[in-house]
Amino acid sequence: MRPLAIVTGGSSNIGWACVQALSPDHDVVIADLRSPSVALPPGVRYTGLDITDEMACRCMVSSTCHSRGLDLLVHSAAITAPARPIEEIEPAEWRRIVEVNLNGAFFVAQAAIPALRRARGCAVFIASRAGRTGYAAMNPAASGTKPHYAASKAALLSLVKSLALELAPDGVRVNAVVPGSIEGQMIPRERWPELAQRIPLGRLGTPEEVAEAVRFLGSPAARYITGHGLDVNGGTWMT
């Protein structure tokens, strides 16, 4: 029996790249609001999920795993918003970003814990360089840092550490991949050339490169790594 993986937000961008990277040797379930726009690879199926619905998260994990364990959870689902000064951000927009990016991650993780324990599996969350710096899209300016997005991703990195500590006695590992500027829908294409000039490696990353980091953290090669945030950012953030 092949290992079982769930990828939230797996219908596009980084999530879809993770699905493609995992599907050769995993049974993969995409859990997303929207189905993929292309044909699914062999061994992949789709189920609809709103990650802000706690009961829907529990039902998705239950119907996917039944009594089987969950070998790998990849949480990629997230949203962003246009940059604007903090004083212009409406409370509803702030709440929506936090509801999806932080509360949604919590609901998914909480629902998956029993199945992860059964398999002694692992979880990988997609965070963001913004969670380390306090600003998104390499724009530390008064025109807009996307504080709600940055705060939600910083909190996600903290949640990863909490989960890693609590689940380590059960043999469950929990890590994050922390992308920088990545090609895709989160960053308008017209900004790519300007951003590339500010990245030490001279280009934006690709979803596939993020997916390879996810695949590594979800593999036996990373069996002694937990509570870690693996930066994939072309050299724009170094610790």
C-alpha cells in the first residue's frame, strides 16, 4: 500500500506542484475549494474543502483516512490581499486573512492529528518569508507591508513549533517550508523582473522548487528534523 498524503490548496500554484511531486509514490488527496483545472495524475483524487469550516476539516480527514493513518499532511491553502497602509485595512479584511491562513491551518492540523499519530506520519506547512520579516513581496514600505498576511504566517511558524513539540512523543514530525518570492498567482507577473533584480540568485523561485523542499521534509531523509522552517528564498533571508 502506498503512503497516503493530503494536500490542502492542492489545485494550483505551490499546492499543485506538491501534488505532482508526491504522486509518483503517494496516494494523494487534494483538499481545496476549487478542483484542479487540468487532469489529475494517477493515484490523485480531489475533494472539496473550506479550511475555515472546522467540521468540514474533520469530515474530510475522516472520509479520506477511515481507520488508516495519514503519512503526510501538506498544508498549502492560503490567501493574500493587495498591499495598502495599515490604517486603510478594513477589519473584515484583517479577519478574513487570519481566518484562512491561521485558523484554517489550526483546524486542518487539529483534524489530522489522530490519523498522523496512527501512521507516525509528518506534516509540512507552507509559511512565508513575510512571517520572518513583517512585510510581504519584498516591500518594506509605508505603501503597504501586508501586515495581516505577514502576521498570519508568523503565527503559523509558531504553530508549527507547538505542534512539533506536542506530537514528537508520538513519532510525528511537523515542519514548515518558508518560501520567498515564487512565480505564481500570489505575485503579479509584471513585478517579477523588478523583484528578480533584488534576489541574490537573480530570479524568482518556482513552485516546483518549493515542492522539492516539501518532499524532502516529508521523507525518511528528514527523519531527525522537526519544528524547523526551511527557507526557500534565493538568499533574500539568511539566518
